[in-house]
Amino acid sequence: MVGCLPLRSRPLARTSSSDRAIQVGADSLTRAERAGQPLPANDPDRPAIMRSLQLGLVTRNAEFSSLGIMNRETAMETLLFVHQAFAAEPGFLAATRSTTALDVLARSVSADALRKNPSLSPRAWGQFLAYAKTRRPPPWLNSSWPRRGTSARSSRVPPR
């Protein structure tokens, strides 16, 4: 299931004057959601959905570096979802700048947490920590990180 888009659960509004076609569509969507079916790769609407998703991500992710991060909570949930759904498609993540945007966001929320000013709810923070646990550290961190058994302070103090 490479690049499958899971269908999201959402309540469907039912009115007394609802059209039968809308009702049938809503019922089939509900059945697919209950079955946990992702959007099939051969779905005729998939190219349009993928293009819309790509355009939205490119636009929003580019704003992170120029305009700043407007809503950290929503951005974190969205980018983590995109990274999970498209983990097997690094080309899509690179084309939408999602990896760069998530890195910028991760640095921002980490800096906020170090200043004791958390910018995420407990739920989003937990999702971020679960993601961060599975991430490989950047190459620059491995060379400067203290070795096991030494503290960060002792690794910076020159030997006597």
C-alpha cells in the first residue's frame, strides 16, 4: 500500500430533505471508513486528490521559512500524517518540501519546550515524540554528541 490515503472519519450531516444520491454516497463512504480502506491506487479521483494535496503542501510548507509557522499544532499533525502516509515515497515528501517543513517545525517546538513554553498540546507533543524516537539523528549531532558514560559537560572540559 504505497502512498495510500486513508479515509478520515467525520460525522455526516443528515437532513430531512437530503437527496437520495447524497445519502447513497454517504452510506458507501461510511462503509469504506468502517472497513478502514485506504483510497485505492486505481481510484479515478486519486490523481486529482494527489495533485491538490501536493499543491497545498508545497504552498504551506514554503511559508514556514518565509512567513513563519502560523499554527504549530495543526502543522505538526498534518506533517506527521503526511510522513506516515507517504513514508515509502520519498520523492513525494521531497517535492512537497514536507521533510524540510517538519524539520523546521521540530526545531521550533523543541526550542519552545527547552524554554519551558510548550507550543503543542499533550496529544500533538506525544505524536511528535513518537516520530522523533524513530528518526535518525542528523550527521552533525553524532560527532558532537557525548559518548556513553560521559556527561555533556565533561566532554567539553579539556583534560588536565
